[in-house]
Amino acid sequence: MNILGSQITELVIPFGITFSGVVDWFWGTFLVIAGIYLILAWALNLQWGYLGIFNFGVVAFFMVGAYTSALFSVGPPGEFEQYIEIIQLPVPLNWIAGMLAAGILALFVGLPVLRLRHDYLAIVTIGIAQILRSVANSTDGFVNRNEGLQGLSKPFEPYLHDLLRLIGIDRVDQLANLLVIAFFVSLIGLFFYLLTTTPWARTLRLLRDSEAAAPAFGKNIAALRLQTFVIGSMIIGFAGALSASISSVISPSSFNDFERTFLVWVMVIVGGSGRNLGTIIGVLLITGLWFGVSLFQEILPSFIDDVESLRLIVIGVIMLLFLIFRPNGILPEKPQVSRFYSKKDVEKIIDDKEKLIDP
Amino acid sequence: MFDFSEIIQFAIIGIGTGSIISMAGMGLTLSYGVIKFPNVAHGYSMVLGMFIALTVYQLLQGVVELEAIQLGATKILRTSWFILPALLVAMLTVGLLAVTTELLVFRPIRKKSPQSIVTPLIASIGVAILLHGILQYIWGVIPRIYDSGIVPNLQFFDYQVAPRTLIIFGTLMLVTILLYILLYRTTIGKTMRATSNNSELAEVSGINTNKVRLITWFVGGLLTGLAGVLFALQVNISITTGLTILLPVFAAVIVGGIGNPWGALTGGLIIGISQEISVIWIDPGYKQAITFIILIIVLLIRPRGLFTK
């Protein structure tokens, strides 16, 4: 490891990036962020990839999960803070509270709204996020308006931290975050994997591909849609709670539409809607692009100094290219067909499928 | 609690806000009608119009400056009649943008997935992201305001009317008349209405629907650019408007009925007036919430819009 490390270091130093700097960033920041986005993308994949629900309010549920778990973990308000005071719960419990809150919101929103046409649903879900943000910002004594909440308890602190220090690890904070994220990503990944093997998931795909056939099989469409929506939103809320714990400070401005909704959509589209494995690729690619661009700021020529605008342009172009040329993503969904079909027949079905992504 | 003169006063302010929403709504509903999905890049198209007008305006005054100076939060410019040619250039640019996105993005997607509402919608989000990036790259994030100095309000019986409101509303009326003439008194207008109504039937009757779509996008783009510049004159020029303006404009279009410009006109005014009147009773931070409530009510009770048959 040492020999390889020094060789790579020699390669990279002329460019001003040190190997250890990148490694640090990779393990400490990138994987954590990517982990959260992966959870979000999987949840959106459930709603959109499996059932075709157009949820453009991902950030709304994220925010509700984050704020609820925050309110349940923060102590009494300080001198200049005004927010609702609730009992302080130990760490995993406040996350569950956040998850439930997101689920309740999904229930309330979903009941009237899920039966709307796709484009209407998209518009309404965009609106929800804006409304929640303005409520958070404008209501006195609710969530401390724009100043946000701070001092949220970190995941499993101090037990995890002490344990790590015992083993002799230096950067306890980062590693603790990483372990927690890795644990939950694996857990949720397993959950989704198992979910896709259930008859319930098969019914969802049936509903998406042929809305007329589903009632013929006796399936309750409205109930299925609501279930998918609520489950997906609860997981989004959970991701919010996790993320709040890790940053230990939140405010309405940290939940912007763009990064928490649109970017997730790009990941799902690029990765391939419907296949959880493809989602992993999509998330790594887009998160790497989005957050990694600042790493290379030093080595770029001086006229490309506005990295933030550039990454927007790059992401936009990538998204458009995918949508025009490969709308089903990097790993398109494998249609589930009878094993008696020959390979050619299956290819023809995939080809036909490329022509319609929506019901 | 119900002080009528206060309500009317705020309603007058609402006419100003509402006119801008109406204008943007009319632009959106034209493209929504022929393309069957809401163009999420609409907000950023308005912002493009704002920035183009700004730059042309500055050029005409001999100033060339794209990035705002870091000194204050906003940069102030004085308004003068130079704004008119700047406005025209802005409108044309946005119209061109609309046509370009149709040719480069939406048409190829339509060819590949003809039945899809979904892919073009997501594509319009891609366009929005791209546009945001380009706008931010060229003009930066710092908001700017037009400063016309202190202009006294006009008196209408007991009520105060800002001259700005009058100008904006007047422009809206002028545009409405012109649009009516275009849509109902010209052949092109007839083909536009036909394609919006039933594009397969139009195609079968010999109308070149692709060409008509381009024209519709262009006209929609003109209106959008105009709405953007009016917004800049009324409020400010800022990139974030590209997203925040979406909800009121989409709501106006849906309330009025998709594809119906007069519906969007009325819907915009309803929303603008409701927003401003609500300030009497609740915190101004909730204005977007009011729009949302109106949208939800209409979607639940009469989703095809208040003014469609």
C-alpha cells in the first residue's frame, strides 16, 4: 500500500491535489453524501421506477424527516431561539419519529393528490416543498424560522466515538459518520432488494405498465399507490433524519429544491429507473460529478473559475443526452418475461419498451 | 375584519402582480397546449429575458458589466426609455430559445417516445438545469433592481394606484388584444388553435403541425420574455426567481384551463389579487401557500380548469 501510495502521490502532486487529500475527502465526505443520496434515489426509484409516481417534492419529505427528528433531539430553546419544545429522545428513536412524520405527511398529501394526472402531480409536489419551506420560514415559534436548529445529537455519540478511539482511530467523527451511513445504506439496500422480489412489487410494475389490466386482476389501485407513496416518503424522511444528525445543524435554506429533488431525479434517470443496481451507478456518477468538481478547482485553467455554474451546465447536458438517446438509463430495467422466450425475443421486447417509459 | 376599502386597495396591488403572472401564464399555456406537458424551464426562460434586457439596456447606456459588483446586495440602475428596445431584444431572444429547445430537445424526444408525457417533462427539467447554469455563469447570483426613483402614486377615487401597476396592466391588455387578433383573425392563428385542440386531426387536415408548434413556441417565448422584463421592473432580477415563479404561473395556467390564454389571463389575476389581499389577514410569507391552496382546490373540484368547456 505504501509503495503504491507514493507512486500515485508523485503522479498527482504536480497538479496540486494530494493523494491523501482526495482519499480523505473520498472516505470522509463523499461516501457519506453518496450514501444519503443512494437512500433517496432508491426511495424515488420505488415511487417512480416501479409505479410511475411523479414525486417532485422529495425535498419536502426530506425536510420533514430532518426537522421532526431534530425537534425531538434538541434541548430546550436557548435565549434567542424560538421553537416547539418536545421531549428529547435518544438517537434512533428521534429518527423513527422523523420517518413517521414524513409518512403522515405522505398520507395527507397522497390521499387527495395521487389520483391526479402525471403533470398535475408533478406541479403539486413541486408546490408542496415550497409551501413547507415558507411555513418553516414564516411561522414564529415553530422551528426557529430562518436561524434553524443546532446542537442536534450525532448518531450514537458518544458510544460509537469512544469505541473507535479505543481501537486507536484518529478521525473519529468522519469514521463514525461513515459507519453509520454504511450500516443504514446496507440495511435499506437489503430492504429494497427483498421488496422487489415480493408479489407486491410485481403488482406495482403491472400497474405501471398497464393501468387497465390491474383492476382486472382485482388489485386496488388507489391503495397500492398510497402504500408506495407512503413507504417511499418514509424512507426519504429517514434519510433526512440521518442527514440532520450528521450535520447537527439545520435551517430551511439547507433544503433547497435543486440539490434534494432535481439532482436525485437526475440520478434515477441516469442510473436506470426500475433497477436498484443501476441506481447505485447513477448516484455515484452524479454525486461524484456534483460534489467532486470543487476538488479540481485548482487545476482548471483560470477562465473556468465559476465551478458551480459549470457543474450545473454539465449535469443539465448529461441529463438531456440521456433522455434523448438512452431514456432508460445506464442499466435499463430487465423485463420479466417467460423463460421460454429466446434471446432475440427478449431483445425485441426491450426495444419496444424503450419506446415507452410511462404507462 | 372585512374592511372593503382596504381589500380594494390591496386588490389594486394584486392587479400588478397578477398581470405579470397572467402574461407568463399566457406564454406557458400556449406551449403547454401544443406540447401536452408543462415546461419547467419556463421560469428560467423569463429570467433569461430579464438578463438580456438588462444587458442590452446597459449597452445602450454605454455601460458594459455582466457581473454585479460585490459592494451591496443589489445593483441599482435607473430606468429610461432605453428599456423598450432592450425589451424587444429580450422577447426575441426568449422566443428563439423556445424554438431551439423544441428543435433540439423536445422534438427528438417526441420522435423516440411519442406517447410519453413524462420524458419531455423531465427533459424540460434538464433544460431548466442547463439554463440555470448558463445564466449563473454569465450573470452571477447577485440580484439587481431597477430604480426609478420616487414616483408618486396616482389617485383613483379613494385609492392609490402606482403608475407601474397601470403600465403593467395596460401592457397586459394590449398583449391580450394582439393575441386575440393573432389567434382568431389570422390563418396562422387558426392553425395554432387547431393543433392545440387536437393535433392528430389537425395533421390529417393538412396542417404542418411541426411548423405550427414552432410558431406557437415562438409566440409563447415572446410573451414569456415580456413577462420576465415586467417582473424585473416590478420586483427584481435574480436567478432564483426561475424556480419560485413556477408555482404561481403553473397555478394560473391550470386554474384557467390548459391551452386557454384567456383562462390563464383570468387565473393569473385571480392568483395575484388573492395573494395580495391575503396579506391583510396573514403573514406575507404565506403568499405561496395561498397560491397552492387555490391550485389544490381547483384540481380537486374541476381539474380541467375553470374556463374550459
